[in-house]
Amino acid sequence: MPETPRRPDSRYGNRPTMKDVAARAGVGLKTVSRVVNGEPGVTPETERRVQESIEALGFRRNDSARVLRKGRTSSVGLVLEDLADPFYGALGRAVEEVARAHGTLLINGSSAEDPEREQELALALCARRVDGLVVIPAGDDHRYLEPEIKAGVATVFVDRPAGRIEADCVLSDNFGGAREGVAHLIAHGHRRIGFIGDMPRIHTAAERLRGYRTAMEDAGIAVEDAWMSLGVTDPRRVRRAAEEMLDGPDPVTAVFSGNNRVTVTVIRVLAERSRRVALVGFDDLELADLLQPGVTVVAQDPAALGRTAAERLFRQLEGGPVTPERIELPTRLIARGSGELPPAD
């Protein structure tokens, strides 16, 4: 019987090697390599002994050399805005499912809406030689990725377009969805309609504001500055904006909220008041149909956004079209009651 080597301790950097596996199984290094890499030429009995040794020692293949040979890591990176946001959770899961179907590992991280953090994270992923990137931009200048793209890193932007470079992007129809949502409130008799959105430098917030303004203009309604508020989605800021619109001598009778986080805060503010105010939110949210009344929303399809972006990424990796495309997915108005309330006065 071959001598069984001492199992390496658990200290970092002292991992079992293929040589350890070979010694324990009583075979040569080439035999272990064939088993590890799924190559033919090993008898079932020998393969069983090698696999038992791998399991007993806790051996894991070091892919570094294989990566250097093949020039691919079978990994892609995803830069999100906020991992805790349900919208981005659904989007990220869809990207992961496509990656998994292609035998590829997904590595993700959150930019927290910070352009510097986005750049740091994206370049860190490139330094780890990911094959491609899916990026939800926090900033508006992505020239820092030009060297990586030229070096062959497939790159797709999702939810928002890239800034100052030409690249694939997959977006929702933010303008059309907001226009439809506000027109829905107007059709139910509202003329004093407030808009509370995210920071105006963000593409989605700017497009939704444009949709709001266009719907009001189409109806011949002059928008007052006091009806619009854009800024961070911090609940305190949103609450203050909603209260200012709802109070005073000429309060709004309806609110169009620019994303799901804004909508949650607005719902809380409205629940504290006796006067019923109509509400349409951009983005669906969990339990929206169980509230009284149910929350009318302009729904995106985050899973479709993620899936479409990931499929585009893998088409690039497989040698598909290299001309950048802008793909825009439709939104859907879901009427549940809050957006159908008539003006209270």
C-alpha cells in the first residue's frame, strides 16, 4: 500500500496538490490530471480511487494554468447599483441564469450609485480577467473601459446607457412608460399631478421626468415648479417632497413616483392622511396588489432586461455582431386602484 501523505492543515496557502492526490491513490500525476480534466484513458476502478482521494483530501483544481492556456476564464462580471434592491435582484438573477447556461461563473458587486466605486469595481473585475462585463452605470463617463473593450472584454450596459463611449445597451422605455402613467392620471380627471423622482443626472430619472412633462404638455397643463422634486431616494427627502406637494393652498391631487423606493415612501405618507390622493408608481413592487387600494404601476421587466443583456454579452463572446446596439424593452401599465381614484376636490 502506498504511504498516505499527511493531510495538509487548514492554514491559508497550504492546499492539497495533485501530487498529494496521486500519492494517496497510488497513481501517477498524469492519471490524476486525466480524471480532474475529464479526459479518457482511465479505468473505472482507477478513477474511483482518484475521486476518493480528491474527496478525502479536499483537493480543488487550480484553474490559473488552464486560463493562461485557453485565454478565457469562463467568468463574467456584473456591476449593479444596489444588491438589496428587488429590481436589481431580479435583473441579476436573470444574468446569472444565462451565464450558468453557458457554463460561466457570475461575479457581482454594487456601486451604491457612486461613479468612482463603479469604476473601481469594473476595473477590479477586469484585473481578474473576466471574459465580459454587464454594467448598470452609476457615472456618465465610461471611457475608462475603452482599453478593456479593445483588449477583448465583451461589455454590455443595462438599465442606463454608457457615457461617452459606443457600447451595447439594453433599456426600458422609461419615457414612454412615464408618459403613459401620467396620461392615465390625467384621463381620470387629474390636472395637479406631482412628480417625485431620483437624481436628475441619472438617465432613467431624466427620461421619466421628460415623460411626465410631455404627458402634461399633451393635455395642455402648465407644470408648476412646486409639483416636481428630484433628488436622492432617501425616505426623509422623499417624505419632505411629498408633504410639500400635498400641503399648502393648492395641493396636488395625484402623485407620479419615479421608482419603487420613492413609491414605498409615498405610500407611507398617503396612509397618514384622510384625503385620498391618486398614485401611479414607476416599477412594480411586492405586495402592491394587496394594499387598499392596490397600487397602480408602470411595470418594467427586470428579468427581461438582465436576460437580454446577458444574451447579448454571450453573442459578443461567441464572435457575434460587434456594432453597438441600443435595445429598448416596453413597459406595462398595471391598473390596481390607486391610479384610478378621482380628484378629491
